[in-house]
Amino acid sequence: MAEQPFIDIRNVAFAYGERRILKDISLSIPKGKLVAIMGGSGCGKTTLLRLLSGQYRPQQGEVCVGGERVDQMNSKALYRFRRRMGMLFQFGALFTDLSVFDNVAFPLRENTDLPDSIIRDLVMMKLAAVGLRGTQDMKTAELSGGMARRIALARAIALDPELMLYDEPFTGLDPISLGVIAHLIKKINLALGTTAIMVTHDIHHSLELADYVYFMAEGEIIASGTPQEVLSSSDPWVSQFVKGAADGPVQFAYPATTSIAQDFGMDVQRV
């Protein structure tokens, strides 16, 4: 990954109060690449996306996108920056009181002064791009899980973003819907030349899609590489995650500070 980075995160640290989430994180992503961020629940993956979108500011370090310091932007600059960004939320996060058409049209109406006729054409193009032309008048309650995720993807690409963020895009989908979404993510990324970060637990599809992979654990980058390097890695943590093994560096039991006897108020003194 020697190209000039489009995303450059340097020595970033972040905490919720006293609880440290990210510890001196650094990573770079070239323009037009799709990068997967993997790791166990609670390791800081989604927090990283929130820092990239400017929802949070780091207590330490720099967050740069396209040569701009996101961590130093004011509200006006952030609003302008987010016009260049698309976000596919976990479970889609569609507006339940709006039709399919109005969901996809929302970012166009919010961020542009385009006439209704142009907005309609763009919405229909985005629906066609995800294979759902003809659903524009449907309510979100009428959609299957896979259809809803594709509508959310159409909304995310409505403004042809330079940056796409995917937060667990495959969660809760059946195998066919998952395969369709994976295919669309790759197809759209190539068509738009978008730089994308995908936070995911799905090993199989993610390694087929991603150009590069970062692994996180306890708020740190512990390994990285191409999909081929990941699959052949001898690193115990990476190997356990890829294979889904129960035994390894990641322990099943939470590291409690008291014994079971103490939890039940038993006398733990030796006789």
C-alpha cells in the first residue's frame, strides 16, 4: 500500500471518560481501495468510523481524509465534508415513515438544490443500480431484510461519494442476500472509484472483497495485510479469528478480578 493515502489516521487515541477505546492507532488507505477492519466486538472498530465521519474527535492524533483534517473541522466544514461521504449503517437504518423513493431522495434534497425532476431521475438510477427498480412507492415495512439493506445502499451512494463507510453491512442477512450485498459493494466501489472502509466480522466475503485488511484488538492494530497474507498468517490471533477457533489468544471467559467463591460470599481462606 505505497500509494498516496486518501485516508491517513496518525497516532489516534480515544476514550469514553476513563475507558480507553483506541490506543495510538495509525493506518493509511490509498484512494479507490476497499479496506476491511476486523476484530472482536468492543475493540473500537465502529468508534474508528465515528472519528472518520467527524462524530467524535480524538483526544490525541490526527484524522485526515483527502488532505483535510477531519478532527479540526467546524460544523460548517463537517457538513460540507459529509456531502462527499456515504454511510451504510448496520441494519440499514431506513426512515420507517418514508417511502423507498423518499429514503433514497433524502440526501439529495438535504444537500443539493436540484429540481424534483432531476432528483427523481437520480433516485431511479440508484434503485436500478441495486436491482430494485420498481420499488420506489413501497413502504419500508413491505421490504425484506435484504431489500431494505439494498435500499439503504442506494441511499448511501445517492451523492456519488468519494468515501464510503460500511458498518457491519452483512449482519442479519440470509446467505443469498449477503452474497448480493457483497457483489453490489464491490461493483459500486469499482464503478464510482470510491475509497471504502468496511467494519465487519464476516471473514469469507470480506476477504473476497477487500484490497487490504486491518485487525484490531483491545483498541490497537495488531495485524494487517492483503487477503492472501491474512489467510496464510501464522499469527495466533489472526489464525484464531480467521478459523473461528474457540481456543487461542482471545479467551472465552471475561477476566474477572474475583473468584467464584468470593462472588457467592464464601470464605476463601485456606483451612
